[in-house]
Amino acid sequence: MTILEVINKTTPFFEKRGVESPRLTIELLLAHVLQKKRLQLYLEFERVLDEPTLAKLREMVRRRADGEPVQYITGEAEFHGLKFAVDRRVLIPRPETEHLVEAVIARDPKSIVDVCTGSGCIAVTLAKKLPAAEIFATDASAEALAVARANAERNGVEKNVRFFEGDLLSPLPSSTKVDAVVSNPPYIASGDWAKLPKEVRDFEPALALTAGEDGLEIIRRLATTAGRVLSPTGFLALEMGAGQRAAVVEILEANKFVIVEVVKDLQGHERVIVAQPKQ
């Protein structure tokens, strides 16, 4: 069977199974199996695939048809132009989170703590873009931290990021002072879990997604503790869920923060909020 025949046969199969972007999906899987860039496939449509390759591809197609995200199947996700290893121990990096990273880079902090680091995509990207910065990263999950450390090494910044296991800011040394506290925290209400798409609900870690009845539990706790580690001129940068701005602003202002920026994502949702301690 040729590459083109595989694409033409699998695309309608994915369509019937409700897979989003069916042709793109099979092309991504093919590119991964053949270790080529996706656009290179177009130059090799008539290439005949051997049986071991087809067998490997069939298993990947089955997994995707069952709802497993492409990134977990290939073991890789792209974020801000960098490659990250991902599996079911960590949340898949989203394009929306790139807005959070860009808001931090624009302020050029010299020291940063990334809370709920997960795959390490935020901390590692900041280490690449701000090589002079001192960066800490925390996560309550030892399994997630193993992935994050591997991603730091993969991207050549293992000496630039220090990882700590524990709850939010608590594992940091007591004397820690930073210019920025950054986080893409869990922000989905527990009651909304069942409404999430199957590929999120059945595969991604709930610990990285849900945060109490209103989805604001972690943001609330960060707002009350970030002041302990922030320098007087530092800032707090958070990703938040669509429609949560008013509630997040109320939480931050109640904890003596001043809102300095709100960033919309490409869908027009208010996604990132930056605040500074009230002087």
C-alpha cells in the first residue's frame, strides 16, 4: 500500500469516527512513523510501505480512532517553536499558553518560578528565550516533574531550570524572591469534567485540569501566597479559563494586586492576566 492509498483510505475512516481534521491526522501519524516532515509526504505519495510500517501505523490509527490525542500517540508536542515529549503523565501544551509565555518574555524578568509546570513547556521555553534568567519550576506530581526534567535536557536548558516537587510555592527555599510567578494552573470546574471532549476527559491528567467547584481553587491559593516570593516590583502572570476574568480580577484585587494587562487568545477569549502587588 502506498502513502497516498493509506491517506485516502484512513481519512474517511477517521471522519466516520468523529476525529477532528482527519486527513491532517493521518498525515501527522505517517510523518511520525516515517520520521519525515509532513510536507515531505507529498513528494513520496507513490512510496510503498512495508508490512512492519503498516502494522505500526494501524495500531496508531486504532488509538486515535479510540480518542487518544495525536500528541500522546507520537509522544511529542510542539510549543512556541520547541519540541516537547508528552505522555499521559502531563497535560498537552496548548497554543493559548504561548500568550502567557509571551507576556512574561515581554517583561524580561531576571528570576521566575513556574508553578504547576507539568511538561515543563513554560519553564523550558522561558529558559530558552531568557537565558540569563534564574528559573524555578514546581509541580505536585513527581511523574510530571520527570517529564519536565527530560524536556529541559532535550532542549538544552537543564542547567537553567531548578525543579521542585510539592504544592504550589511551598517547596521553594524560604528565602526565594523572584521577579515573576507564572502559572497555567488547573482552572476547570469539577462539575464540568464530564462535559469535556473524550480525548481530554479520558486521557489527560485530571490533576492538571480541575480545580474545585468553580475552577478557581488554585488561582485563589496562588493569589494568597505569591506575595511571599515576589520582589516588590515583581508580577504574577496566570492563564485562566474563558469567562473567568471577572472572578479572577476579584480574587487578585482582594489580595492586594493591581491588574496591569489582560491578553486575549486567538479566539478572542480573555486568557492571560498579569498583576502586580499594590505598592
